[in-house]
Amino acid sequence: MKRIVVLGSGFAGMQAVIDLERLFRKAPGYEILLISDQNYVLFTPLLPQIASSQIDPRHIAQAVRDVRGHRRFRFLRDTVRTIDLANRRIDAASGPIAYDSLVIALGSRTNYFGVPGAREHTYDFKSLEDSIALRERVLDLCEHADHITDENARRGLLTFAVVGGGYTGVELLTDLRDFLFDYIARHFRGISRNTIRLVLVEASDSILNGIHPLLRAHAMKRLKAEGIEILYNSRVTRCFEGGIEINQKENLQAATIVWTAGVRAHEIVEALPGAHDRAGRAQVNEYLQMENFPEVFVAGDSAVASSAAGLPENAPQVAPVAIAHGKIAARNLAHRERNEPLESYRYVSQGMLVSLGARDAVVSVGGIQIHGSFAWLFWNAVHLYKLVNLKKQFQVAVDWSLGTIFPRDAVLFRRSGACKLCAAASNASAIAPEVKRTTV
């Protein structure tokens, strides 16, 4: 019995294991095993709407076993520690696991670029837990800002900074803007729009790099009109409790700082032998195979693939690329087992879609660039279609529909130290409560 192991239940890993099951369904001599430290598939493009209390967290997560259904692959919830490529063995928390072929799709982690204090004093935004923690943080601060009497302290508590002007940073900040301006400012009597400050900190001279210039210009104009400050050419050089240092010369005070400035490969991928790029991703050939280990395929955010000419593909780290990697990895693994020619991976852009909050988005598909209400409807339709199954599509659609009729949910689930927060708010030199972070 040959064992095929897939590591990771993200977009690349799930696509790979589903295709592998289909390709080897009638081959009784193969066992397919999916290993992940979480038992669900997460639709990450909608994470900003969790933080802004627009949709229920459970509605963008689907249990792996539900996705599996009657498919015959096995699932093991376990933590991978190391991979021994030479001996074809995985060291997991439950013990060693041997394999004959392997697909590595462990995803990515936040890249802090060595900025002092960034890991300790900012919020990650890559997981379901991260988005829930940020939602709780925002509501917690609003509850305290609602009743304090010091106007400067209130403004300090209600200053939110997002580091990184890419797709995630822009979508998160615009969703938070809708939540804070359209819900919080209406329902919290001590908070008005002019006491809320939203800041997007970008190291380059533009946001949304990679999108059409006309759409980028519209997005920049839209953010400014919605009251969001954009700090260009502002490289974060240090993070501390209650703020960040920019370009080593000025400080921005903010009670909440979210880091969306970049990602690195999983630490296990970085530890693999062979070439890696600056973000730690494994350099693989055009078939997604590791050098000297043809039985090992790497996909998604863990891999940087070479083109047929031997040069790295300039593919963004987005869901469509991860899904395409998963498909090619599965097919090539099957081709290899059957002694068939392998297929080359070639990046083909499927377009870019970026939400700018309620009733606006920028969309670039097939050479067509649109923005505004129609683009926003298109963004919603595409993301609804790409959800894992009909149940999740229905749940998210209901959340969106109810959100147009009823106020958002502002229930704060965890208890907080109200006295500590209020005491901190009264001190101008300590306007930010202690940052509480969630480790996945």
C-alpha cells in the first residue's frame, strides 16, 4: 500500500487532496492522508467581515470531514514538527508518519521584516482566531471610549492603524470604517465620527500595487472621501505599546495596530533543504517538485514555482494561485505514479477584486476595469460562489441580507478589565490597553 500525504487544509492542500482522491479512487493500492492542525477549511477572503461583525465566524469555516463527505481520503488533526525528506518521514506530535509521495501546502505566516516590537505589539490578521480577537478588541475599546470624559483619551482609544496597503489591509480598514462609522457612531452615545481615526500605513508611494492604475486611483480617492488617512512612503521601523515609529523619526499613537504588511513561508518549509526565496518559500521546478526529491510537491504560499524557462513565476500569494497549485500538484503526482509526462504550471491571472466597503469595489477581470456599485455586487457574487458549499453560501447570503435591515451584532464575548482600561485611558502617556494576542 502506497501512502500519499498532503500537509495543510488551506486552499492548496484541500484542492490537492480532493483531486488526488478523484484520481486514485479506483486504485486500491493507494492511501491518501490529509494532515492539518485545524479541522476546518477557512475562506480567508471574508476575514475582514468577521472583524467588522458583518458575518458570523462559523459561516466561513467548514469542517474538513464535512468537505470529505463520502470521499475515501483519511484526515488526521495533528501538528507537523519536521519533515525528513531523505527518509520520507514526517515527525508529527502523535509520532512519525511515513509517506511515499508528499504534497506540502502549509501556507504562510506573518512577515514582520525584523521590525522591533512588531510581533509583540501588533495584531496578526491571518486566521479565524485573529479576526475574532480583533473584533473583540474593537468592541472592547468602544465600550470604554463610550463613557470616559477625557476627549483626548477617547480619541486615543479610537485610533486604529493598519500596516500594509495591500488587498488585505485595504479591505480590512474599509470594513472597519463601515462598522465604526455606520454602527458604533450611531449606537454608542459617547462616540462620534470625528473621534474615530483610521490610518493606513504604507511603505511605498502607492496602495494596491499590481492593480490597474485607474482602479488604484479610484481606491485612493474613495478611502480619502471615507475619512481614512493614508500615510505613503511610511516604513514602520519600530512598534511599541500604543503606537509605531515611522521612518525612524516620528511616532504614530494608536491603541490598535494590525499588521498586514507581508507574509513568510511556514517555518517548516523554510527549514527544508534547497533554494528558497526572500520570503522563505521553497523553490520548485515548473512541475512543483522539489529539487532532488521528485516525490515531493510544494504548493500554495509554501512554493515559488519556476517557469518553463527556469525563471521564477511572478505569481501573487492569493487563493486562485493556491488552488491552481493544488490542482497541478495532484495531477503531476498521479502522472508520476503512472509514468506519464508531467504538466507545467503557468501563472495566468484570473483578475483582481478588492472590496472598498459597502457598495463599492474595484474589479479587474479579462482586461475590463470597473468600480462602484456594480463592481461591489460582482465582488459579492464571486465570493459567494467560491464558498465551499451551498450551506455556507446560504449562511453568508443571509448574514448580508440581514445586515441591510438590522444593526450589526455588537455582543462582546470575553470579559475585560474595565478599570485597567479606564485608568490607562486617563493617562495621556498610556492611551492603549495591553495588547492581547491570539496564538494559533
